[in-house]
Amino acid sequence: MKHYHISIWILACLLSAGVKAQQVVRLDLQRTIEIANDSSLSAFRYQNLYLSGYWEYRTYKANRLPSLTLNLTPAQYYRYITQRYDSNTNTDVYREQQMFSASGGLSIQQNLDLTGGTFYINSELDFMRNFGEIKSTQYSTIPIRVGYQQSLLGYNAFRWDRKIEPLKYEKVKKQFVYNTEVVSEEAVSYFFALAMAQADYRLAQENVASSDTLYSIGLQRHKIAAISRADLLTLQLDKVNAHNTLENAQIALKRAMFSLASFLNLDKNTVIELELPARPMHRMIPVDDALMKAKENNPTFLEQRQNVLEAEQNVDKTRKESRFNASFNASVGFNQVADRIGDAYKHPLQQDLVSVSVSIPLIDWGVRKGKYNMAKNNLNVVKIAARQEELNVEEEVIMTVNDFNIQQDLITSAEEALDLAVLAYEQTRQRFIIGKADVNSLTLSLNRQQEAQKNYISALQNYWLNYYKIRKLTLHDFESGFSLSDKFDFNAGMYR
């Protein structure tokens, strides 16, 4: 089977039409897809979406590790009038107060996912100097304090994050691979749009050459009354229409070439030579296998699981907040106060704290109950929507796989039809030249040939579109038998 591509004389025509090509690029389908996933703006956008999700997950992981924090107040000055009690006169008086202070502290915290509490260790140093009638300097220290704080009946955000965040990151990874296949699918569309424009332009040029030749033959035959005046006018009309069609095809070819170059992020004046893919090998994909891979890999299923978990999280949060809340805080440590910083660390006194706080809503006019009922109803809606989305993906997989399996037979049929149409046109053309076929038969034969070539390119396009759509929906390469996720380096954010 002969595969068509833009030849040197087509490029010459483009250059003569005023296109100043900075470079000529020859592309096949696979190379087009590789450039699209490497250099296109769509690929760049999807890479940044992945990196955003990646760093969000890194932040979650970092929050699970101990944190060390230094808190400083290097200088703080107060000058104000304050109310004081004078025991000599048994009255309250206003007195001027001046004070300079500074403080610093070092704290280590560790969040506990299981309980939702926080374990902490800290150390503090405070300095205070009073000005006025009585001047004084004091240092207050807490050399070490160990404590734990916990919400007894409240909502445990850490436990829910432990369920949701790893799932979100898994979805981000699968979504990147999915988006990569989206780019591949777009590249196939742009590739065959140019291939079809290229075929139209080539056919238009052949039609111009043929119509010019046939009109010249018609003039000679009309002189000897071999054809009628009406047939001659028909040949002249075909000639005019062929030239008009060529002009339109040239415009469409430039537009399609510019669109592909822009999508691939190439220079706008790049001249692209395409080579159509060979007739693909016959490959049947079982529908059940495709459905199984889609359920395992398609990010839509992960997204729906995430939506349900987040809705359940909201139900748990509103349910626990609708009741009374109780929290617990306990710590043990040491502290001391002295006029000199060295003495502030000598003979520290034990500092103990045990605190239990309770918050009980008495009257809220049903606000908490309403939020809880809204959360429960929203959970039901999310579950129904999730199931509907999953059914939509399953239906799309089934239809696409069926179309793909059928399309392979259509390529064979389109290829056979093209060979027959080319042979039929050549024979009809020869018979017209020797006067054994009329103009209508010739025109019909030419139209059939052109339609057969377009049908063949269209069949190839549908095959490859369905092929990459199946890859997108299942994230599985049925040709190699490997999952596309296995070819992805999640740390580097790119395909191996």
C-alpha cells in the first residue's frame, strides 16, 4: 500500500506562495506524540499540576514528623498609666509604669495520628526590667516542660488525613499519566488533521493537472464533433472548480500546519512533512480486560473514593461538633525566677499543669443538628454521583474498545477500496481519452477515488484515536502488556 506524504514539489509550492520556512521538520505519528509530551504547553501545564500535588503530599508527610520551632520576642517596651491599690490610703490610684521585656522559647511538637493529640517539649527564657521609683530586673526560666494535649470527644483531623492524603497523591500520579495520554490523543488529532489537509492538497493538485489535460483533449475532440458542446462546458467547469479547490486546499493546509506547529510549540513558520503510519497490526482488546484495568488505574475511580471519604469526614466532624466538646492538657516541668540569669537556672521548682475543659451547647436553635443532617445528605449525594461517574467511565471503556476492535476491519476495507478506486479511475480515464467513456463516468470515478483516499486516512485516524483513548481510560499499554504507571518515575515527574 502506498503511503502519501508531502513531497518536495508541495514544499516548493508553499514557498512560492510566500511562506518563509525557518526549518523543515519531518514527523511520523510516534515522533509527533513524543514532541507533544515533551515540549507542548499542555504537557508543561500538566507537569506543574503534578508537581503541585506532589508538594502538597510532601507537606502532609512533613506534618507527620516532629517539628522544632524557635519563638523570639527580642525587645518589647511598655510605657503606660496603670491602676494600682495604695494600702496606705486604702484607695486605687493611677501610676506611671515603664517596662522593657524580651523572651525566647524552643519547642518540639509531634502530632499523633491515632489519637489526634499533640505531644510537646519546650523551654523558655523571659527577661523583664522595670523603670521608675523602684527599679528591678528579673529572669524567668522554664528549663524544660513536657506535655500532652488532646481533644477527648472531638474530631480527629489527623486520622482522616491519614486516610485521604495518600489517596489524593495516588490520584495525582495517575492523573498525570492520564493527562499525558490526553496530550497524546490531542497530538493524534492535530497530526491527522494535517494529514487530511495534505491529502486534500495533493488530490487538488492532481485534479488540476487532470482537468487541464482533459479539457485540452476535450477541445480537440469537440473540433471533430466527438463530444458535445455541453460536455466541453462540463470539462471547462471542472477545470475552473479544480483551480478553486486547489486554492482552498492550500489555505487549509497552511492552517493545519500552523495548528500542529503551535501545539508542538515549534516555530510558527516551520514546514512539517508528515509520514502516515503503516497499516497497524491486527490487535483485539478484550472488553473485560479493559474494564478491569480501568477500575485499577483510572483516576476517576480514585477521585470518587476521595470525594466519598471527604464527605464522610465532614459527617464525622459535624456529628462530633454537634455534641459537647472536652479537651485535656497536662504537662510537667520546672521553672524559676531570679535577678541574674545564672541563678534563674539553679534549684528550679517543679511546675505541674492538668487541665480539663468542657464546652456544652445548651441552646443553638438547631444549628449543629442542621449542619449534621446537611452533611449526611451530602454524603448520600456524593455516593450516588460517584457511582454515576464510575458507570460513565465503564460505558466509555466498553464503547471505545468495541469501536477499536471494529476499526481494524474498517482499515482493511478502506485500504482495499482505495486500491480499487485508484485502479477504476485510471481505467476510466484511459477509456475517456480513447472516447469510450463519457464525462459523467470520469467525474464519478474521480470523486470515488478521492473519497476512498479520505476514508482511508479517516479510518487510520479513528484507529489511533481509539487506541490512545483506551490507553488514557485504562492507563495500560495492551501492546506491551505493562501498566503505564510502571513507566513513570514519580520522583522525577516524567516517563522513563
